[in-house]
Amino acid sequence: MSEITSFPPPPTALSILLLGSGGREHALAYKLAQSKRVSKIYVCPGNGGTALMGGKVSNLSIPWGPPPSFSPIIEFAQKENIDLVVPGPEQPLVDGVEGAFKKIGIPVFGPSPAAAMLEGSKSLSKEFMFRHNIPTAQFRSFTSNQYSQAVGYIQSNPFSSGRCVIKASGLAAGKGVLIPETNEEALEALKSVMVDREFGDAGDEVVVEEYLTGPEISVLAFSDGYTIIPMPAAQDHKRIGEGDSGPNTGGMGAYAPAPVATKEVMERVVKESLESTIKGMREDGYPFVGMLFTGFMLTPDGPKVLEYNVRFGDPETQALMLLLDDETDLAEVMLAAVERRLDSVKLGYRDGYAVSVVLASEGYPGKYPKGVPMTINPDMPTGVHVFHAGTAIKDDTGVTDGGRVLAVCASGSTLREAVDLAYAGVDQISWKGKTYRRDIAYRALSSEPTPSSQSAPSGGLTYAAAGVSITAGNDLVEAIKPVVKATRRPGADSNIGGFGGAFDLAACGYEDPILVSGTDGVGTKLRVALDYGKHSTVGIDLVAMSVNDLIVQGAEPLYFLDYYACSKLDVPVATDVITGIAEGCLQAGCALIGGETAEMPGMYHTDDYDLAGFAVGVVERRQLLPSNDIRESDVLIALSSSGPHSNGYSLIRKIVSLSGLSLTDNAPWVRGSQKVGDALLEPTKIYIKSLLPGIKKGLFKGMSHITGGGFTENIPRIFDGDLGVELDLDSYNLPEIWKWLMKTGQVEAKEMVRTFNCGVGMVIVVDKSKVDEALSSLRENGEEGWVIGRVVAGKGVRYTGLERFGQ
């Protein structure tokens, strides 16, 4: 009797060939072996851990390498009817392992050789990002015969941060990135890569890129060339020592999910970067299939791509494998990707967190011994998993066989539980020279709430019991030290964390200096940051509001101090805020020399915090503004604002609320898909570097920083006598946000110009004979100004075009 035709059932006895010998491969083998469809996993060459797994997993001692050395494993795969090849490291993917197996009809979970160049060449990947508008740092690439041009580029100080990063373009085992702190160190780093060949052929091309600030996250995402599905974001710990000190390594531990990777952050990561990457690769003719591992910096301007990797990360993978739930079949997910049907499978995750702590050999990442006997207690705490990396079995004894030896991993309902469990496992392992970090996940842990209690602890009351964490304060100081150090300038050499900051005025070279000071806050813009959960830009606002008040007096900002007050110190949030303050200082060219963090339970509610900033600048006596020669017929030049800056937010928030918009909705005044929260948190523009050259040349007679009070209240501050101004509101197009606020809030034009900056952040008074020279100076220093009015007799501000304003 004939049967109705049906599709053949999927194979249920899959054989998998897993290439590699590290902790990543051990973790992948662990999860793949849980698949009911998998019957055999060969790990080639594997390590001591995979050798001991047994069951479905066995090591395979067949040598392989770049073409034509793939032949032995290809012959083995054909003979054993391998169904799927999973390369662990990046080198075989760049060398073309996908293409080699594709020729014989065996699928590979990994990109083609051309697509693998996203990791194989940092220069290529940066050009790709630029071409497809993927957010990343500014950069330039140089080949080995362009050393002198690269030196000249660094000496030109091309980045606003004043710092750069040197990257060997080729593969360098995760160690080809150098982060100098000064131009002198950058030139030394460049020489070590291009001349001294520290990373060998990987340094044939070098990328010099802008130094970015902010927390880093690693996002590992499955892709079939059309669909991309990210796993929970992780945070890696690259440096060998506690507090992220010492040289870079391949990774000393990781945890996931990273609390800084909020839902809003991940939405931007996927939309702005991951989906654009997959689409761009497809458009360029190189569809990306496999694991796209992208490093991001969460900058004040949003997530920016640091680099791509084209395989699973190590040690992130070890933690992430523990988060995949029992219903997630990793083998099925990989097959779905290579068969271009990734949208047909579901990835599920356990609640809670997972942590990996790497145990390394003594001397790593430098020279280290091998063959050191290890003792691993077989009675590990329940929930602890030990994934081997640089290990081998010698005479039935486990010995070290690499720099990173083991990754001790655990999961828990809270991050603290997972960390404590992992370190309990670390204590069960010993060998001579065992090296590890004791602070994995320290940034996130420092902000975890502690259980409250209404009664005094048996050991007596402590400051922590009162709700103040000295440890969190110390953690914050350690977290911000690198970003604060980046703001140093001549005269500022003190370290953060002391009792104050010192500045050597003699180092500035002024002849007849006058000190100028200013202080300000951010106002209710903070409420937007708190409600939206984005804290990386308000620090820039804080600096901008103070230093812009200095520059209108002709003063160059020298140094800045901040005051951060809260109920309970959330270290990641505070780190974001102060990183933004450091970014603002870099933009202003001043040093962040100190500050005060006040943790005051009962004074503030829940997660609220407040900010104040204090800036000091200097000006030559003869250049102090406003000058005493302002007269009728002088011309007013306007500089655009970057948005509302940091004023008028009480009214702005009320209008947004009455409109029914939420901060996560798309902003109706923005073309594209920018969220309301992101648009309202656009940081205040800092005008220092664009105005100082004109001040030095004596081109400006006076300036007004347009803050709260708009044109009507701020511009008259320039004048002592019976002078005022006439503003031509028809001289520029009112930005869309102001039109929307006027219309939605039914705000009259007269109220607009005496409340908001209305798209103008700075107004400058110049002699009419110097207008062209002043505009040219501004243009040369990054600002496009325009004539907005003139000085007239009679106090106050008169308006032309007020009746048409906003129409």
C-alpha cells in the first residue's frame, strides 16, 4: 500500500567536528553534547578537559592548518560522515576552512573566508563600518610603507579626545590593541607595531583610531546572513590585574548579562549595528553566516563598534553556555544558521547570571611554564563547571599546557551568588603559580542592593548598615581613574581620590592672568536621564554649562570639579556620569582634578542623584570680555545649539507628557527613528575650542551664552550702558524640535525667546569690519556662524520676525 509523500525526517544521529583546543571549545562541546540529535563530537585537537568528558565527546589528534593542510581533517570528515563542522578559533576561518568543507558538501558554522576578513583585517572592517554608517570611532589606516605618514597623523592630534588607539590590523591573538595615554606613548606604540614588528605580520597594516570612553560590552549573535539573534551581552575583563590594571590578556573572566546593557541599549545595538552589519555584508556580496562577536563601547553618543570577531568569544562563551536553557538545542541552532532558517528556532535563557573566572599560568601574558601538575577537587560545589583551556594529560595527571589554563564557571539567581559560587570552585583547584583575578564583575557587584534590616546587626552598627557603602565609593574611584587621567593637561598632575586637586598656573604660560570661575548644574534634564535610564551624557552637560560661562568672559577653562549626590551609590551609573564629565573636560580642554561623591540615604529618593559642577579658567587681562568698546552698529554672530542644552526642561517635560509621548517612542520632530529620550538627552554643545582662537586674535568684543532666559534675559548681560540688540529671527530656520514644542504646547513666540535657546547656543559681538574674519575663524575651528543681528541704542532685545517665528 502506497504512502502519502512527506518530507524526509531530519537526521537524528549528527556527527560534529569541533576545531580548537581552548576553554571555548570545551564549553561548546559541553552544550552540544546535550543535544538529543547529536551522537558524536570530535574535538580536534581538544585539551585535557575534553579528553575526560567521555560519552559523545572524544579528542582527535589529526594535525591541521591553512590550505593545503586542511586535507587530513577533510579526509576524516568524509570517512566519518561528519554532518557539521564548528571552528572555534578565528584563524581557520580566515584561512578558509568554510570554503574547504563547502567543496565537499559539509556545512560549516562559520563565515566564508571573505566574510571572515571582518576579523582578519581591522582596516577592512573599519572601512566597512564607515561605508555602511555603522557607529564607530574615527580612524585612519596606514600600510607598512606609510610609517612616516602615520607618525605625522598622530602628531597632528586629530581627535577631540586628545588620545588615540593603535591597532595591528591583522590577527594578533586578541593582543594587537595598544591604548597609549599620550601622543608620545602613541608614537612608541606605533613604532613597536610597524617598525619593531611586535605582532609580526599582523602589523603590516595599522589602524589609528579615536579613543572612546564608556563601559564595554561584548555581544555574541547568531546569524544566517539574513536574521541575526544576539545572546545576552557580556562584559570581559581583559587586563591581568585587579581593577583592570596591568597588560592586556586574552581575557581573565566574564559575566553575563551585563547590567549596563539595558533593553534600550540592546535595541540600539541590534538596530544601528548588528542588523546594519548583516545587511551590509549581504549587499557587498559576502553574506555572513555563523557567530558575529562584536565589541561595543557605550559612549555618551550611544553604542559604538570597537571591533568585530567572527567566532565565539573566550571567556564569554563559557559563561553564556550556562545561560542557555535546557530546551535550547545548540546543534539545532547552528544547523538552522547554516541552512538559512535561523528564524525557525528559538533561543531560551535561564533567569539570573553566569560568571567565568580564568585561572592562568604564572607569568601570563608573558612567558610562562608548561607541564606544571594540577590538583582539581572532584567534589566541586553544585553548579560549578570547570572548562579546560591550556591543559593536557601527562602520565594520567593533569598538567598546565598554556597561558590561560582553566575557566571556573557558575550560574546563580543573582550576580553575587554566581560570583561567590565560581570563586568557591576556584578554591578547589591548585597548582604552583596559579594566577587569577579576584574581582570579576566588580563594577556590577558594587551597585547591587544589599538586604535591608530594621534591627541592628549583632556585631554593632556600621556605616554600611546606615546605607552608605565606603567600598562602593572606593570602587567608583578606581573605575573613574583612567578616564580622569585622560583629561590631564599642563599644570594638572594630581591623582583623583585625594583630598583635593592642585593646579600649577605657572605651567600655562600666561603673562598677566586673571582667574575666572563658574558653577552650574544640569537642572531637571536629570529627570529625563533617570526616567530613561541613560546617564552617559549628563556629565557633558554639567561641564558645558560651566565652561561656556567661562568662555564668554574670554577665559580658557583650566580645571573642573564635580559634586555627585545620591541616596545610594550605584557605581555603574556614577561611572557613566563621571565618564561623561571627563568627556566634557576633554572637549573643553580642561582637567578634571577632583570632585565629591556624597551618599546620603534619606535625603534623596531611590535612584535619584544630583549634580553640580565648578570650573576655573584664566584669561589675559587685556583679553577679558566683554570689552569696553562695544558700540552701535557692531554685529551679532550666532552659533547653533545642539538642542535644548540644559535649560527649560520643566516646560519641555510637561509638553512631552501632555502630548502622550513616552521617552521610548520615536521623536516626532526627528527624521528617522531616534527615541524621544535620546533626542532630549543630546548633550550641550561645548564652544571652547571653536572660540579660543578668535579670542586670542582679538576678534570678539563680547559673548552671551544662551541658557535659561533665552535671548531676552541673556544677551543684555553683555552691556553696561544704554545699549541693546536687534535680533533678526528670519536669519535662520528654527530647528524642528522648537517648532514641535511651540505647536504641541501652544507656546507663544514671545515666551519661546525668553525661555529657550531656540537653536542658538552662543551670540558673539564683533566689529562690523571684522565679521568676515570672525566667521572664517569660527569655520576653521569647526563652527558655522551666521549674522543674527546688531547692537542698537536702548536697553533690551528687539525682535524682527517674531510674528513669523516657528511657522
